[in-house]
Amino acid sequence: PSSYPNTPSAMMTHSPRFATTNPELMAQAKAAYRAFRDEYDRARRRWVGGAKETVFPAGTIQLRRLAPIRCEHVCPDDVTVCRRAA
């Protein structure tokens, strides 16, 4: 009960935010997330700087709940949902 393994645990080599074995799909997901974060960061800097009419990117959830901000609308055709094959 008080012993420890002799070998170190394996460290993850990728972000757990995305799960796929397809390297191309992983690269696309990371690029899309990076683009969202960049756009969000720019919008937040403008908003904090006083530009209260700033429009945040679609997908801004928590700040939208907590502050009176505007967000882009999402067309359902632009949303991709991946599900595990049965």
C-alpha cells in the first residue's frame, strides 16, 4: 500500500483539448483554436481599453455570461461536430 512505481509515468505529448489520431485533423483543430484565441485577445484588449461596442468572436461563452458584450453569430452550416463512430 505504500510502495511507488519504479518508472516515471508517461507525459502527454499533445493537448487534451482535442482528441484524434488524424494528424491533419489535429493540426486544423489547433489552428482554428489559435485563430479564435488571437481574435478573442484582440477583442478583449479593445473592450478593456474602452471600446465597449467591440464584437467578440463566436464561441465567447463565459465573458458573455458575465458582462454586457456582443458576440458574432454563428451560421449552423459553419459548425462542425465530430462524433465517435458507433
